[in-house]
Amino acid sequence: MDQYVFVALGSNIDDRLKYINSAIASISLLEGISVLKKSSLLETAPVGVSGQKDYLNQVLLLKTSIEPFSLLRKFKNIEVLLGRVARERWAEREIDIDIILHGDFILNDEVLTIPHKEILNRLFILKACVELKPDFFVKAYGKTLVKLYESLDDSVKQQELKVFTS
């Protein structure tokens, strides 16, 4: 059965927009996946590190029946094909493709956590998700995306983000 899936893209190396657009093109070529909508492009400061360029982020709304672990493998393959280099955690990256929400799935595995463990800590994620489908009900929290966004902690609401225009 097809599920709505929210996927976050991020890049902060070289031509960030090229990496984001290449990831979208690659995802849209995958069999069994429909890209329904793209959020605005948002620029955000890196979290937990200094001396890196700002990230360019975008969230996609997909529809697919592909289960989460298979989808994750496909996304990791795309990252490698687009030139992502393995680095330590929090390091800069060419492209990052993260599953944020996958229908009603709730997973807490060492490989994959759904909802994404940073969903309530990164303003850009919820802002972009709300832009795409505000009334989507997040079973794990018992609230719609817009209600989750409205209930974010003040420290998260103060995170700086800018709408990117090329």
C-alpha cells in the first residue's frame, strides 16, 4: 500500500544546489516512487560544529509502497553515486538523504529511526514538512505536522533559516 514519505535533502559542499537537484532527479527515477511536491529551498547553519558552510536543505513529499529499510538502501546508493564521501559524524557532506516520516511507521533501530530523531530539533525539517502537507497526522506524536510545528520548543523556533534564491 502506498504511503506518504517525507525525505530531507541537505548539502554544504561545493555546488549545493547541483547536489540537491541531482538527488531529486535520481529519486524520481526510482521505480515505485512518485515525487509529489518539493518544499522551498532553505539555508541553515550547521548544528554542533563550526567552520562549515551553511547547508542547503529541501524536503520532498513522496508516495511509495517501498518499505523503509529498502528505501534507505536506495537513498544510500544515490548518495554514493552522487559522490558522497564517508566522513565522521556531523562532518560536511556533498549530499544527505534522510527519511523523516514514512506513513504510520514507527521505527527505532540502530540503522533507521522513524520519525527521524531530529524532527523536533531542526526547524527547517518541520517548516518544510508543514509547507508540503500541514494536515499529515504523525502517529508517533499524536499530532498533525502543523500542531507539531506550533508546539516546537522556543530554542528550536529561534534557529536561523533563510529561503534560498539562486
